[in-house]
Amino acid sequence: MAGLDLPARVSRLRLALDWDRVPEVPDRDEIVARYERHLNRMAAFVRAVMVPFLVIPLFAWNDLAHPSLAVAALAGAVVEATWYVRRVWDSEPMRGDTRLALVDVGFCVALMGVGSRAAEAGLRNVIMTEVVPFSLIASLTLAFAIGLTWRALGGIGLLWGSWCVALYPDVGLKLASDLLGFIMWYVVGLYVAYLLRSMAVRTVLAVATGRATELEAASKRRRDDLERLRDRFSRGLHDGSLGILDGLISDDRLPEETRELLRRASLAARAALDSDEDDQPFGEGLAEAADTYLRLGLLVQPTFFIDVEPPPDVASVLVAAAAEALNNAHKHAGPGAVVELFAEAREGEVVVEVVDDGVGFDHTAVRHGGGLDRTYPRVEKICGRHQILSAPGEGTAIRFEWSKESACPG
């Protein structure tokens, strides 16, 4: 039975070492990038701290056949380690950096070949064995940069063969432990890379889940606020405004055109009260507001680009805000003022602008009320923003924005 389980165990081991199987995910917070920097700096640190091992053979200066080769090996290691650290410390991830792996392996092959010749043939695995710790990091580089691939295994084989040739004929039991070291550093490197990279992906997914939960909670708060607002509006409309409208409609002293507008308003108000949900398309709501003020004599020029319908609560608040802005232009912009009503709705984003060329005003000094105190601030309740730009004699521009990614207060 144990034999039957062997293929499954091998497969699980491979999965635990093959970081290339870790999926790539959208990483707008650069969480994966931070984990990759940790891997980079880990490799750079280990590469740097292995350089002092090459100082040790110099203490046996008199026993070296070619001391200058030991000095050359140390100098070369310092240069290569400096290049290595600079390349990976704050640069792009090592993942997929084949050039780094090839240069590191190639240098270690040369280091083993040159450095070992500093000692006599029978002492190479005694005096110059310190080139091994430095060269073992090439296995780690292969694990971090190339992963569990045939190219990386070929690099391990090249390191093996180079050390065997470098020691020949001084081949003994210690050689087996040196060769095992190349494999172990490679396997440990694969496992560390897999753990950190899979942990990064899990962190990204957890953050995305938390953000989605937060957005859903914010959306629920918006819906609850809107529902309370609708309840108050319905009570006020039913108990007060409709009675006043009906009284004005029946007043024969008013012009027939005015009474017709009042009838339309009364019908629209009753339809709103009878409706269980606001399912009017965003563009239609804006067009209806523009048409209402056109009938009242305001020169409105509507321009709409509605690619995607906004959420119903967002559409309702923005239509009400646009209608209030048109109402303010009708009352305050002055005779002959032209008003541009612009709206654009795309996936997760809405912009509405009401711009007139009227008399303008100093909005920092104007008495607040109506839109400034009630209608416009409701845009913030749906996690949107509004901006008023105006100056005496320069017209007025009011902009409403909503984005699915907007930060929402509270």
C-alpha cells in the first residue's frame, strides 16, 4: 500500500516546490511586489555574507601552491557579489530573471575551477573547500529565479560536475556531502519561494475579500439611508405637498399652462409614491428633469453618454441633485441664460455637470438652503462628491461625481 501512495506523495512534494503553479492575481496594493522584494533581499544578503569564507584560505598562505589564485578568487567573489546585490536589492523580482541565474552559476563554475587550483592536488578539498559555501548560493538563485525546471536542474548538474572536476583527483567522502549541499540549497530555495509567493497571493485575496465586504457594507448603509430618506420624502409629499398642488390645480386664477405643469407634477409625485422601487433609467430621469425646466422657459442643452446604468440608489440621488441644480439656474442664473446639462455613466463611474452662463454668485457668501444644505450633501451619502464653482458675472458650474472605488465616510 505504501508503494501505491508513492506517486501521490511525489506529486504533493512537487506541488509544494513548484512556485510557478502559484496563480498570478491583480495586485493593486503591490502586496506580491513586497513579498518579491523580501525574496530578492534574502538572496542578496546570503550571497554577500558568503564572501568572507573566501578569506579563510589566505590564512594558509604558505600551504597554497598558487596564493595569487586564492586572492583572485576572493576579489572576483567581491565583484560578483556586489553586482548581484545591486541587481536584486531594489529591482524587479528575481522571478524569471534567467540572466541573473546564468551569470551567478557561470561565475561559481569559474570560481571553483580557478580557486581550487590555488592548492596542491591532494589538498584542494581541504584548503580550498571554502569556495563551496559561496557556490551553494547559486543553487538558491536557480530556485528563486528559474524554479522547478529542467534548466534549473541542468544548472545544478553543471555545478556538481564543475566541483568534481575542480577537486580531481582529490575525490573523497566529503565530495558527496558537497554535492548533496547543492541539492539541499536548491530544494530549500524552492520551498521558501513557494511559501512566500503563495502567502502573498493568499494575502492579496484576503485583502480583496475584506475590501469587497467593506464595499458591500457601505452599499448597505447607502441603501438604508436612501430608504429612510424615501420614507421621510413620501410622508412629507403625501401629507403636505400633494394637497397644496391639488389646491393650485383647481385655482382658476392661474394660467392654464401653469396648471398643466402642476398636473404633471402631481401625477409624477403620485407615481413616485405608488412605486415600490426606483427603476427609471438614469438617462430618462435626467431627460425628464431637463424637459421640465425647458417647459418653464430655461434654455437647457442636455448631453448624455450613458454606457452603463448606475446603481438605482446612485442614479436616484444624482438625478435629484441635477434637478436641484437646474432649479437653481432657473431661479438665479438670470434671463436668457443657457444651461448645459452633461452626464456620463461608465462602468463604476458617473459624472453629472450643470453649467450656466448666467450672473453667477459668490457661493461662500450666499445664504444656504435647499440644494446647498439638503440635496447636494446627499451625494456624499452615496460616497460621491460635489463641487460648486461660481463667481459674480462668470456663471456657475456644479459637478457631481460618483465612483465605485470612492472612499465612503463612516
